[in-house]
Amino acid sequence: MISSASGPGLLFPKGGWENDETVEEAAIREAIEEAGVKGELKDHIGHYDFRSKTHQDEFCPEGLCKAAMFALLVEEELESWPEQSIRERSWLTIPDAVESCRHPWMREALVDGFLKWHSKKMGHE
């Protein structure tokens, strides 16, 4: 997880995607830019709705957005990355991550998304 540039609590790397990339490519790019990690993108965990103050405009005053969440098998931690001056990278257990999440939708993504996905992959379901 990463620290927020705009307040307390931790976040997952996230962001919009460019016209010339897929959502998967955007997820990989955001992990590098915001958290300084590279790896193999695994399965799509799910879609999660949230409100964004930065995306409020005359067409969408509520700032409604949808995040596509993926599991990433981290294979490399970069010593330097684009947003290292404004973000801190943290490695947490799932329970600690749930407690530290800044937004409820991210807790939901961990508990109802990632944990169920991981359990299924490990054959515990």
C-alpha cells in the first residue's frame, strides 16, 4: 500500500488510463509510478465504485468513478520511482491493510475481492 498525497490513511496504487493503453497496462504503470513495484499482473479482482473530488465536473457533479482492481505478484521493488517524493510504500498483512485503508471501497476490495480470490487460488474454498 502507499501513503496518500492528500491526507491520512493508506491507498492502493490507482489512476486513470490513457487512450493508448489497456486497463491492465494502466494498472502496471500506476504500480510503478505510485508504489515503485514491478511484477506480473494476475487476475482481475473486481470493479469498485467510488467518488472522486478530482473528477467532479458539470457532467458528473457526484464525481462517480469505477476502479478495476487487479492482483499483482510483485517481483521487483524499485529503489527510485516517479512519486517517491510524495508517497511512502508499505508492506502490510491483510488485517493491518484493512485497518489502514483510507476508503471503505478499498477495504471491500481487500476482504470481498482479494481474500476470496486468494482463497480460491490456494484451493481453500
